[in-house]
Amino acid sequence: MPEARLAVGVVGVGRAGAVLGAALDRVGHRVVAVHATSPASLDRASRLFPDAPVVPVPEVFARSDLVLLTVPDDVLPGLVAQAADEGWVRPGQFIVHCSGRYGITQLGPLTECGALPLALHPVMTLTGRIEDVDRLVGCPFGVTAPESLQTVAAALVVEMGGEPMFVLEERRPLYHAALAHSANHMITLVAEAMDLLSLAGVERPDRMLGPLLGAALDNALAHGDRALTGPVSRGDAGTVATHLSELADVSEAIAESYRSLARRTADRALAAGTLDPAVAERLLGVLADRRA
């Protein structure tokens, strides 16, 4: 292992903080102090950083060249303000957060104190276990940094095995919304689909959905809207009406979710030219908001 170059402190040993700290430690940096309070965080700290003491937050800043502020989004602004007010940061110290929502503006009070701000957001679902470090290999990171620090930010991401992708400061919330809209809502859709298949008598809904969803994701990433298939893209209004009726018998909420997504699918299929406008009128009538 190469000689340690940066002393790293971790404030908030959650799933992301634990994994990023371990990734930096693996490539020659050294986690020298952590702050953790919950039983789960303390357990992660003891497993991933057995040689790093658990200390108060100001002590983490005092011991570290690079501080990972891996706390919940809503906690970050208050923590930054406190660190600036109480003089925890020193000039030339790297302050890194991994929030998707924020860029470096949120670190402004610390930047005014001479800190070097970086936003490094791994685009990956993490569990907080050591095996997640390997999942960072090839993982995109949404990076926002001052122009003078972009090379350093990219180098840190590459050291952790990731692929740096720069996101403009003002586009950070939209970037994060896009990720949440895709990954989080996909989990909801897949879980609901498995529930419905179980109600339909399918014993292994995961086995049934796996190949279909894998192919759908691959095709969507490769071809965008032109990958659309199914009754909406064909304008098969009768089938869609049957789907809505069946779903409403199970859950009105699921039926309305289907209706909303099918309307968006129809709009995009029309724009992409994969849905014939001549057959779309009846479909859109079936998909009209019942509450209207």
C-alpha cells in the first residue's frame, strides 16, 4: 500500500461516509478520526475503521487534512454554519460532502475560512459494508468543485475507482431529482409489480421480472423513447382499459399511478413518433384523469 498522503476524518459514518472513507483508506489515505452517534454508525466505525478513534466533531476537524461531511442533507447547512462560527476549519483543509442535492455553495462559510470545498456524490446505492468499496469501481460521481480544484476532485474520485462527471452548481438540484426519479421510483414500481404478480399466482415474480426488466433498462439506456413497447406505444386502448380496471380492484392508488405513467408514456411515444396519432385519441380518452 502506498504511503498515506491525507489524514481523513469522517463526520457521520452512515452508508456513504463509511464506504467513501474506506475507499480513501484503501488507496493510501488514512482515516484518523470519526464522529458517530447512532448504534448503526458506531458499528460501522468499529468494523471499517478499527484504528480510528470516535471523537467529537471539532476533534475530527482538528486531526484531518480532508473532512468528509457525510450527514443528512437537512443537517449539512447547520453543521457548516457551526463549524465556521466556532473556527473548526483551517486554511487549505479539504471539506468534502457527498450530497446529491447540494453543490459547493452550501460549503460557502467554510470556503470563506480558507477551506477547499468539494462535492463528490457517488451515483450508487450503498449499504455501508466493506464490499461496497468494490462497487465504486466504474461508478459515476457527480462532481462539483471550483475550477481550480476540479483536477483534485477528479483525482480523488479516480483513486476511489469512480468516474468523475462534472455537474454545474446551479443544476445540482435538477441532477439529483433526475437520479431520485429514476432509481427510487423504479424500486417502487418493481416492488408493486412483484406484489401484483404474487396476487396473480406467480410463485417467483422476481424470476419472471428479472429478464424483462434487465432488457427494458438496457434498451432504454441505449435507445431512449424508441425502446418503448407495450400497449400504450401501440395505442391499444382496450388493453389499457382492462389493466386500469384490474388494478383498481386491487388498489386505486396503484391504478392512478399506472394511469399517470401511461399518460407520460403516451406523450413521449407521440413525440418520438412511435405512437400513431390516429390511434392515440381513444387511448388518451381511456387515460383521462377520472377525477376531472
